[in-house]
Amino acid sequence: MADFDIEAVRAEVRAMDFVRGTPVEVAMWREDMAELRANLVIEDMIPTPNDDAFFDMLLDEGVSPPLVSQILLRLLDHPDADRSLPITPMMAAESR
């Protein structure tokens, strides 16, 4: 992945209207994320510290895994991204 301005994304996420996960759900998502990270390391696809901080921030904000995927697609300006999400794609943010 690329380096995200985590605090800028955090501000956009906080401004979004979505149902945040409960503490129990977030704990479960955090366990799932730890397992995913371990699998990435096994596959020699080691997340950067910025990647880890980005996903930790989303968990701290109570973002569900499906919405995490949509936010990531929007940040990367992927063709499958939900264009209605109030997330600024990285390329647009970099040109400011």
C-alpha cells in the first residue's frame, strides 16, 4: 500500500454517518486483523508501520471490515469504490 495521512483520513471518517462497532465487535475485528497480518507476513507481504497505523486507526474509530474495504478502495480511487463516500482519494489529497 502507500503512506496515508492517517489524521486526515481519521477526520473524514469521524465526519461520516455510519454505525460504529460495539466494543465486543471491535475486539473481534482486532483479532481477525491480527490473524490477517500474520498471514501477510507468512506470504512475505509485510505491512508497513503506516499500514498498521492506518488499520489500527480505523478499528479505533469502530469501522466495520466491509466499510474498511470501501474506505481503502476510495482512498486508492479504485473503479469499484463507492464514490459517495466522503473520503478524499490519495491522488487528489497529494495534489493539494
